[in-house]
Amino acid sequence: MAKATRSTRRGATVDVVEMMPRPKQWVGFVILGTLVRWRAEITTLVLGLVLFFWLDSFGNPWLTGGVLIGIPLLVFAIPHTRRMVVSRVWCVVDRHRIRSSLRQTKIRTVTRDGDYPLLFWARPTKTGERIWVWLPAGSAARDVEDALDYIAPACMARDARLHTVRKLSTVCAIDVIRRDPLAASAVGSPLSRFTKHRAPAEPDAATVTPIKPTPPAPTAASETPADERRTGASAADSKTSETARKPVAAAVVVNGEDLSDYVD
């Protein structure tokens, strides 16, 4: 009886401490998560509707249609704004694709309560996009790192890498690699526009200049006169003959040791 009472008290204590063990099932958190996840699309839709009703208040349909069509055309006509918009669109797409990949992957990236990592921010980089991830309790950065092989094809990218924060292990970042800024690229020359229509003429005797053969460089032996070479050769022969005529001195042996090297 005492054992059952102790277990009952323990369960009551846990219930008091964990007032909301599964907040994701509360309708308020569900709505908040949906707004955070679709904030870019909701903001764009609201701004578009506000602009449409404001232009429609003037009563000129040509003005409304011209502004609504001209603004996107102007944005995509300017290279700087076009790159900025495209990079931001990829950031939004990556957040949705990574979440779908973490849900469908074979590797465990979800907690036992069904909580997924929170993708709370994304920004463009020189190589692609970086998505910041908040890891819930029961999940680690190693779990996300094991799923990088599935994240890269899900985002239609070349590669995916994980960046960890040393000061806070709860936060990590996924780098989606789309391009290599250090890759070699050919640099075109504007002069090719003037020479691409000109065919080179076939070389003939009138256009080809013959090359004169270059004489060999003089060496030290060729610069020495013949008489000096003969004189040097005869002197060397005479020294050799004198050395040959010189008698060989007898060996000097004292107490059984040869001392010829020490006696002149």
C-alpha cells in the first residue's frame, strides 16, 4: 500500500513540474509555428493585396494593371535586384525543402515526442544559402549531420554542410552549396567580335620569311690558338716522360714497419 502511495506522489510531482509536456499540440503553438514557417509567403500576399486595393481605389484599371505588372518586370530587369530576389526565394525554398527532408529521411532527426528542428532563419551566402537551426531537447547536431546526404538533393544543390556553434550547442547552421566562387571560368575577349569573320590566309613564299641559321657559340677550346694547344700538349708529354724515367725509391723498413711515406 505504501508503495502505491509513493508512486502516486511521484506521478503528481512530475505533473506539477511538467505543466505543458507537449506544447506543439496546443492550438496556439500550432498557429504560431504556421505563421513563422510561412511568414515570407504571408507577408508577400498581404503586401500584394494592400497594393492592389490601394491602386483600385483610384478607379483606373490601366493604372492598377500597369503597376502590378511593371514592378515585377522592373525588379527582374535590373541585375542587382534580380539576384537579390532570386537568392531570397532560394532561402524560403530551402527552409521548406529541409523540413520535408528531415521528415522523410531514414535517419532519426525527430524526437520521441515528434518535435522537428526549428528552421528559424535563412540568409544567402556567396556559395548558396545558410539556414540556422534550433535543436529541440532530445536532438543533436550529429543527427542533422547524418542527414546531409538527403538534404543536398532535396534542395537541388551540389552539397550540404553543417556548421556548429561552439558557445551554444543548441544552435547549428546548414550550409547549402550551389556554386563554387573559386572555380576557374573563361574570360572572353571583346576583340574576338572583330576577328571571328576573318579567315586566316594560307601561308606562301611571299608571306613567309625564312629564318637564317644561327652559328654555334664559340667555346673555350676553339678560342685557343693551335700553336698554344700544341705547346701545352708537348709540355704534358715531357712531364709524363720525366716521371716515367724517375727511379722508384726502395722501401725503408724498420722493425718490420714500412716508413717510406715518412722519409723523403
